[in-house]
Amino acid sequence: MRGKHRVIIYTKRLRFDFELRRNITIIRGDSATGKTTLVDMVREYTDNPSGSPVTLVCDKPCYVLSGALWKEQLFGMKEGIVFIDEGNEFVWSDDFARLIRQTDNYYVIVSREGLPSLPYSVEEIYGIRLSGRYGTLKQSYHEFYRIYGMDEKKMEVRPEKIVTEDSHSGYQFFKAVCDDYRLRCDSVNGKSNIFHYLNTHKDSKMLVIADGAAFGSEIDRVLHLIEDRENVALYLPESFEWLLLKSGILKKGEIARILAEPSDYIESREYFSWERFFTALLVEKSQDTYLKYSKGELNPAYLRETVKSQILSQMDRIIFEGAVPNDEKNKKC
């Protein structure tokens, strides 16, 4: 399944209207915020469409997944939108993560806690906003420039250290940038290690770079950890490959069209997380060029000064300071 899908569900007393654009959407919030009411309305409609006081309008079938027989239920849910209420412990299991990867559904999961086995985006975590009898979804984590955990009035990051989730091409790129500016660059080798790293390193001004497309399960505890620390900021592009594509170094108009509306191109069954799609797209579009991309080993062409500068220019409000870059030194000699 791909694309954006609008869900309108209402009774005489309450109406929800929202749009889904990825295969996993998380709904959070305290008690009495309407989360369970939404799922109950979907359940009431699906149990008795013709006799229910609930009206549901969507271009895809909607389901509610719950209880001990969830696996059996899941097999009957095809190319639809699956709602899962809070309290269903199976959403924490590796079994659930494995099985939904094999489906072509979109999932709306109510959970107050992060779900570490699922790669969901920081941009697809919502609370329910109620205004009178109308309800919609409000993004919990959405920041300008994809920079999180900093004073919005300053909106400028001047790191002394870069910390990357990536240990391959992304780390190799930022390690080279840091070498130019005599900054430190560390890799934590996985998103789940970022929290521990930040908890044990509190000295320098650091910029943490991770794949926003799959960082959803970590964002809450990381932001709580750094909320009183002015020396830490998170930069969460969709992925490192997305950053390269966004920079325009591959001058292909189709890439810009895809990045403008990714959901129209990303088949959820094939790409469980958007980061995987952007990797595949970059590999495909760079295949016959001098910028041929490999995730495991960075092509040195990406470290040419003109290419590197074009990539870094996409990182709005992030300013690298320190030693004069090596290329600039060479120009002065």
C-alpha cells in the first residue's frame, strides 16, 4: 500500500478527521484525550457497519486488531488501515514486528511508550487534539529544519562534536567533515545506543545525527534526557541517503518529484521504513555516475569539496567552525 489516506469517522457527538501517509502512525497522550474513543468508534463501525451510529469514510478498509487471536485476525487484513488500542501487549513483541513487515497495511497504534522493535518516524507520532466535537491528530514532534532539543529562538547549532547513529557511509562522511574542522566525530553504531552515549558524555557541544525515519521509538526518552542541556541538539533528516538525494548532487528531476511526495512512491510492503527506500533510490539513481553509492563504504567522490559543500548546505542552521578547511588552506598556499 502506498499514498496518503484520509480517515473521517463521526457520530452526532464527535468527529475525527485526519490523514495517514506512512505505514506506521503512533498516537500518544494521557487518559481522557480521545485515543481509545477513536479506536472504539472504528471497532463499532467495523462490527456493524449498517446498524452503527458511527459513520466511517476512507478509501481503504479499516480494521481493529486486538486480543489473544491477533495473529489469526491479521492474516485476514489486506491493504487496509489497522487500528490497535493501548493495552495490547503483542505490539511489543518481535513476532508482531516480524509479521506486519509481511503485510501491505498501514498501522495506527495507540501507545504511551516507545516501541523499539518498530522503525517509525519521529514525524508520525501524534496526540489527539479535540476542539468541541471535532478531533484531529497533532504532531507531537515537529521542528523547523529537522533540529530538535534546542532553544527555538537561537535556531543555530555550532557543534564541537558530531555523534552519528550510522557506522558506515554516513559516519565516514561526517568524520571527514569533522577532520576538516578539527572536530571530534563518534559513531554509536545504532539508534538505541544514543541515549546511553548522551547519558555518559556531557562535556562538549554536540550534534547528534540519526535517521528520523526510524527514530520514533527513541525520541521521547532522548529529548527528556537533554531537555535541560543547552549543549546538545538532534538533527534528524529522514536518513543520510535522503540528505544526499535532497542536496541535488544528482541532477535528476525525478528525484525532486519523489522527495516532494515520498508516500506516493513508497510501497509499504517492500519498504517497511522510508530510510530503506531512500537507500534503494540513491543506489539506483547513482549507479552509472561518478557518485555511485554504497552504504557500507563511502565513495570518495562524496568528499570532493564542491559535493561536500552542497550536501552540508542542506543542513540549515548548522554551522561548522574550527580550523580552516584543508581545501581552503590549499587555495591560500
